[in-house]
Amino acid sequence: MAARLQDSKACLDRQGHSLDLLLLQLEDRSHREPLQMLQDMKDALDRKKNLSVQYPEVALPRALKTVCRVPGQIEILKGFQEDVLPDPTSAYPYLLLYESRQRCYLSHLPESSAPQSKDRFMAYPCAVGQKSFSSGRHYWEVGMNLTGDALWALGVCRDNVSRKDRVPKSPENGFWVVQLSKGKKPLSTVPPAPPVTLMEPPSYMGIFLDFEAGEVSFYSVNDGSHLHTYSQATFPGPLQPFFCLGTPKSGQMVISTVTLWVKG
């Protein structure tokens, strides 16, 4: 009974989180010109109609209630979406970026034209986004055209994290990420938070950064579920989007833009 109550509370907390997102969107748009504000408010309120409350089903096994799906959640987040592209000067030498930089994959051979850069990751097959964020709310989506043995990590990191040495990807070291190891269904988070149990590994991930609130949240775009949120009082400095592929067999990452989704 205690476990069921905890699951119900977690699900309701996530539903409340979605309503908070809607309020944030309304607050953001309330500062615009009156005519534009009214048009934007109508769009946001239309989205609110799709945000129906789901009550957890007591009969479901515990493992199936680890994540909570709230209809309309992703549509609200897209109101904060912006273009996020990896910075080629930060990319691990074997992490190759297509010309558009919307796709990246890990190769057995290094990028022959990669210039020397003090910002380049040398210890991990990672890259960071060109943009850094020190305020505001930001949302982006990443698709994974991945194999069953995929290893990946997504999230944000401080703009001054160690790029030459191997360190645990934890908030203490400046990383707020979730990781998937070899296609396993548990999605790794940083203790004391438990791993997130998944029915299937997501092929589309959404990342939402609320800098002033000290929160980074992760979503499965496939089914609209909220997977995990890191929360703290404040961030220690500017943050950058973080992308990491673990092995050459991991496939590709595809970074979504606001106007176009490019499938691998």
C-alpha cells in the first residue's frame, strides 16, 4: 500500500510539474505586446485543453508506474523550443558531425580536418552546444537513431567542465545528465535518485532547462512522459547542452530544430 501511495504521489507531482510549465509559458507571454499577447494566450489556452489529468491505476505493477504520462506536456514545452547545435570545436576527435551539425555519430577514425582546440573533449566521445545559457527557460529535442547496444548521455553541463580528464558525470562535477547503457531499459540518473524504469528506451528525448528555478527536466517525446528532474537552489554558472555517444555501434544522434526534424 505504501508503495502504491508513493507511486500515486510521484505521478501527481509530475502532473503538477506540467501545469507549472503551462503557467511559465503564460507568464513569459504576458510581457509581450498586447495584440501578440492575446494571440499567444489563445494558443497556450488551447494547449491547456489537451492537458487532462491522469489518475494512476492502482492495479499496475510498480515498474510500470515509474514514469508518468501527461497529455499536452510536450506541446507546452515546445513553446520554449529553440535551435541547439553541437559546437564542432568541442567535439571529441572521433565524434563526427554532419555539415548541418544536426547529426553526429562516433567513428572508428578521427575527423581528419578537426583543428586543435582547448575546448575539445579528449576523454569522452562528447560535444557541447554552441549556445550557453545563464538565464531563462530553454527546450530542445534530440532523436536517437540507435542500435540495441547503444550508450548515450544527454543533458547540460557547466561551460568549464573538465574536457581532458575522465570524471563522473554528476552535478558535483558540473553535469546534469541522464544516461542509457547498452540499450537497457533503466535510464541512469545520479544517486540518490533511482534509475528510471522504461517500457522501451526513448528514441526522442526532450530536455528543458529552467535556469532561475535551478531545474533540468527530461522527457520522452515518444509518449510525452516526464522521466526525471534535477533540482537545486541555483546553478554555479553558465550551462551548455551536452551530447555524448558511447561506442561506434551506438548509431546517430539527430538534433531537432524548431522548424524541421531531420530523420537519420
